[in-house]
Amino acid sequence: MRKYKPITGGVYLVLDPSMDKPLLLQKVREALDGGASVLQIWNNWPTGYTYSDKLLLIQELVDLAAAYQVPVLVNEEWQLLKDTELAGVHFDSIPEDFESIKAAVGRDFICGITCSNNLEVVRWAEERQLDYVSFCAVFPSPSAGNCELVQPDTIREARKITQLPLFLSGGITTENIDKLQELDFNGVAVISGILNAASAQKSTAAYKDALNKYKV
């Protein structure tokens, strides 16, 4: 299997596979050049996409990220780990039988989970020593879907529960990240702020600079 840098924080880029494929690959390459530390393929596949189509895109993304030792995760669809070199999976909620999933995958893999204001999710992640927790959403955002707004106190309490890397997501820009500076977190998860930018490289680098300036 490929070697990846451990997830410790930084810019976590969520990829929208429904984008035009050549454009998506270009944006990913730019974001990696800008310093993205994690990639996640959102399960927003184009209509009519087959399993083989998914495998092909995943392989292209894994190959692209390999030169940077950046892990590529998939959203929810852990079964894809069995047929690809994906580094891991991101769950939107606590899976029903995590032990069975680990057995079915049959190899080590990175695992993270989304949390809103339910600290039981953080406790679950800590008990099973997942690789990170991502909070959604700290600001209103169209791409955050149905995520409820996370209260700052939730993030403060989460840090008392775990020392796992904490990512914040939802409506975060390089302009409003300073509003989060009193919180103890490790990185930000971004979709449109990078994918829709004129230069994904410059946008990613700007997020990195903002993180280095403001995060605790």
C-alpha cells in the first residue's frame, strides 16, 4: 500500500466528483501544490456513474496524491476500500457495525467521522481511536447540506474528551477564520472555497496561511 503522511491538521479538501473530471483533476493538482493535507471524495457521484467509473476516478486521484504522500478518503462507501488503494473512509454518522466493517476491509485504513453538537460521536471516536473528527457546520453553507450549526462550546468540550485532530467545516473562508481563533482545532475542511476559486493553489495556500496565523 501507499505511504501517507499522518493526519494532523491543515487543509482538508472535500472533492465533488460530479464536477467535470478534467477540471476536478486540475483543481486537485493545484490544491496539492498549494499544500492540501487530506483529500476526501464526497459521495455526490454523477448520475449514471458505474462502480467501474468510481474505481477509475479513485485510481486517478490516488495516483495524483501519491507524489505528495497525501491520503485520499472516500465518503461513506467503505466497500470501495476493498478494490482500491484508498487510504480510508469518512463517515457522516456512527456506522452500525464498525468491527464488521474493519474485518471486511481486511487492512489498516484511516477513519474519520462528522460530528455536529452530539458529543457522543466524539466519545465514540475517542474510544475507537479514529484518526480525526470533523465538525459540521460552524458557519451557514450551501455545501454543508443539512448540517446543524455547531456551537463553540461543543468544540471546547470535545477537546476535553479527545486529543484527536479536530477539523472545522461549513462556510469557512480565509476572511472569517479569525472568528474561530479562540477554539482549539487543527484544521479546516473546505469544498467550494477551493474548488470554485480561480486558483485552487492560491486558495489552498491562503487557507494554510490563515490557519497558521489564527489557530490555537
